[in-house]
Amino acid sequence: MSGIAFKDGDWIETARTGWGLEDRGGLLGDGLFETLHVIKGKAVRFDRHMARLARSASELGLPGPRDADGIAELIGELAARNALKDAVVRLTLTAGAGPRGLERPDELVPSLTLTAAPRKAPPASVALSLSEIRRSPASLTARHKTLSYMDNVQARRQARGQGADMALLTDTRGNLSGGDCANLFWLTSGEVFTPATACGVLAGTVRAEILDSMPVEAGAFPVDMLAGAEAVFVTNAVFGAVPVTTLDGRPVGSGELPAKIAAIFA
């Protein structure tokens, strides 16, 4: 779909947003991104997204965006230019152009791109398939929202091939980690549980909101913890929270979102 995008200070047609041939983001995955739900020009949980981006940029040695207010205005203008009231905006920050090889240039000139698309209606429920791909807790690509997303892409491809909507991944020790594009939660005996970030978990913005809203036990848990759960659900910035109905074709939980979780998104 043709539209308008923002790239490095210019408004351009999306057909012309391709990265330069020397951009490290495209060549090496040297960059970060954020996916934001935008309603009437306002990004939902914007501060959480910017805080996560800043933390990751600092740890990975990338110059993070310094003008959050300016980015918020650009996101609003981007949605308006594309006539979108309910949008998904992707912010992509790369290390910019560099010479051949792994070494970054002495002076980084990062590249910032914003693109927008209509937000699709969230799914009513999700069927999960346990993936053979495992996340390493020591991996930067597990802990940060980097451009290196091949594990997630392959996990999703395999899940779809097995008739599921989304892959469920474990860490290298066999502990629950999360969905290929979502954080994982479940309810047992009225208590909410989620894998800890030490299990190769990306600290999602919706995950953070739930943790700030109620007591949640985060830890290292085996896959069979889900078998006796009263409810299982996944979360991300685009669809909020969605109940899980099956894992590898077997029913899990009630198939409904717990009332105290649904209340957060009411």
C-alpha cells in the first residue's frame, strides 16, 4: 500500500523509503525498532516505548532519539498524512551507513524512519504451537527489540505450518519465554504469572503496564505450568491482551481473558 513515511528529516512516499546500500541496519541488523499503536494521532504507552528504546540504545552503543516530544509530534503528523485514525506506527533506528565489516564508523550518523499502516482488528483468541527454536538469556536479540528477528520469523513460519497462529518459545534451559511477537501470562489459583526477563524475555510495554497494575509473579517456569492454568493470554503493543485457547492443539485455560486483565484495556 502506498503512503507517506518520515525518514531522516524528510516526508517521502513509502515506495522510496529503502535504506542505503551501506546502512548497517539492512546489512547487519545493527539497529532497533518500536511498534506503536496510535489512536487519533496519539501513541499509546508512548513514554514506555521511548524509555525502552533509550535503554536499549544506550546498552548497544547507539545514539538514541533525544527529542521525545518531537517524535510524538512526528507520529501524529504521520498518521494525519496517511489519514489514519487507528494506526500501527513502526519506528526504526539504525546505526546508519558504515564501511564494510563489523566495525562501526568512528562517528555514527544514525538513521530514523517512521512508517504507518492501518491497525487490523485484534484476534479474538490465539492458538499456540511450541517451537523448537530456543531463546538464549544471554542474547542481545532476546532482551532488546533489535532488527535481528530471524528466530521470530522462523518460529512463526513453523507455527503457521502446524496450523497455529503464533509460536511459543522457551529459553535454552527449557523455561517458558514467550510468544514470537508477544509476552506470555497465565492465571493459576487467582494469581498472575509471567516468565522473568532472565528467561530471554523482551520487556514489553503492555507487560510493564500489567506488572505496574497488579501483583505478578515473574520467574522461571516449565511449559507444563500452562496445563493447569485457569487462563492463558499473550500481550503486545498492537493487540493489547488476547486469550490463548490451545497449545499444540490441546485446550489450555478458559479461552477467555481474566476480568482484571480486561479491565486494564477497557
